Amino acid sequence: MAKWWLISWTTYGTWLPGDKRGYCTRRGEVYVPPPRRYAKPGEATYKASEHTAVRELAELLSDAAVYFSDAQKGSASRALIEEIDRIPIVPAIISVGRWHVHWLCYFGTLKIRPIVARMKATAVPSAGGSSVAGA
């Protein structure tokens, strides 16, 4: 049976550590329990108040959050679709919102992390913030 993946990512700085919705760390460097809505019965849950210091530091170190305008969402969608055409994968659906992307895809034998990194790089706004790569 084919293994399909739901990939999600947010635009820069819109889901910093300490976010009230929860956050993830790369490769489990720090365990962050899931928010209550995702926790199993009896499982520890994420409490944003316990991560206030981490959030404040992340905000100090980051630039302002990036949100896509309607034009940028369209440009990002087109750029992602063009990039998908160059990769031997099977996409089912992709959704580009103001501050996040959801993507359902079958990767076959390809490694997921490099493909996702490539896709994220394709969709980033330019330094001026007025266009998207590939637009």
C-alpha cells in the first residue's frame, strides 16, 4: 500500500516556539508535548505559559512574521506546481494560505526532507516581500 504524506509548513515567524497552538522541534531535540486537542487520554499536554521565555527569545531573534497577500498566494501556488512538475512525485492536493501551506503527496522512494526543503525554498517571498520565487 502506498504511503501518502501530509506536509504542512508555515510562513516565516508565524509559528514560533512558545506559540499557544504548540510547536515542534527538529529531530526531537526538545520534547514538547502535544496541545490538548492532539493529546491522547492521560498524556501530558503543552502549556504555552511554560514556554514564555523561549517565545520571547524567538521573537527577539526573528524578523517580523511573513504573511502572503492574495497575489503572493497565487504566485506561490504556481511556483510550487511548476516545481512539482520537475520532481518524480505524485501530488494529490496543495493549499497555500496566508501563513501556511498544506500538501498531500506520495514520495515513493525519494527522501521527504530534501524535497520539502526544495518546495519551501520555491515558495518564499523575495527579499522585498512583494513577489514569490518563480512568479
